[in-house]
Amino acid sequence: MRKLVVNTFLTLDGVMQAPGGPEEDPSDGFAYGGWSVNYWDEGMGEFMDGVMGKPFDLVLGRKTYEIFAAFWPHATEEQGAKPLNDATKYVASRTLESLGWGPSVLIEGDAAEGVAALKQQDGPELQVHGSSNLLQTLLRNNLVDQFHLWTFPVVVGSGKRLFSDGTFPGGLRLVDSIVSMTGVVIGTYVPAGDIPIGSFG
């Protein structure tokens, strides 16, 4: 069975919208695109190299696929393009009819069923980057095996959240963490079953 790993940049108030630039996703008037860029340091680069340095395929929503497809085929190996260009991209979309950035496979029909079937196949780790709308489907259907959550010391007030209304409730267990020189906390979590309810009373 293939492991599904989510790699997400978050603000302190849980927003994952447009971390990489103003043009990434300005929907609903989001005015803070690019909030992650000036916090990047060498340690974060090393962690990302570790995430991308193993064999993997990608599971992407339409919008993230289009953003990636506009950039990575033209990027250099020094920018980290090769692993992304080489990976098979599984794309959940009801509107795309062809996928120009290959190797790519369109997930047809129900996205949750399609990803669940992918997880049953032989192959490398499945990684999800961005893809906020698709992530809501994956979370509701309990399909995520591990999270790399990069929490940046910034608050934006509103925007698309990773854990939004309708997220499947549950506990998470921290299995690794690092803190960058710029104050970014990278926590690696795995699902840990039901929320343990208690009372201090």
C-alpha cells in the first residue's frame, strides 16, 4: 500500500492560500499572496530536499497542477525541477481534458475513490502539495497517512484553510519537528485515532 503524504505551508491562523506569490491564488480578494517567501532559509531547503529526495508521485488538484505546469517544465535542476518533472502527476479535475505536463494521469470520477485506489497500487510515495480543494476531500475521507506542516510566523486573517469546516475530527501524533532560523516550525504528524477527551475538573 502506498503512503499519502501532505506537504503544506500554513500561516499561524491555518491559511494555506497562495504562499508562493500574489498571482498564485487571488480568489475571494486574498491580498497576501507570497506570505511564505521571505522566511526561507537553508535549513528549510535541506528539509525540502529530504522530502523530494526519495521516489514519489504527485497527487494534485487542477489549480495546483496548472500553477506547477506553468513553472516546473521551464525551471532548472538547481531549482529542484527534475524530481517534479519526473514524477507521475495524478490530477483530480472535472474540467481538464488533457494534461500537457507529463507524465500525468487524470483521476476521473470521484476523487476520493480514485485516490483510495491509487493507494492500493504498488509504487512510490504519493505526495500532495498545495491543492487546497482536493485536500478537503482527502481529509473528509481519512486518506492522509502523514503531514509535513510548515507553520510560518505570520497571521493573515482569512483565506483557504487546510483544516476547514467538515474536516474529519481526530488526533495527530508529532513524530518529528524542526525550527528554522526564521521561526518556521516544520512538524511531521501522523493520524492518531479519536480525539482523547478529558477534563481538568
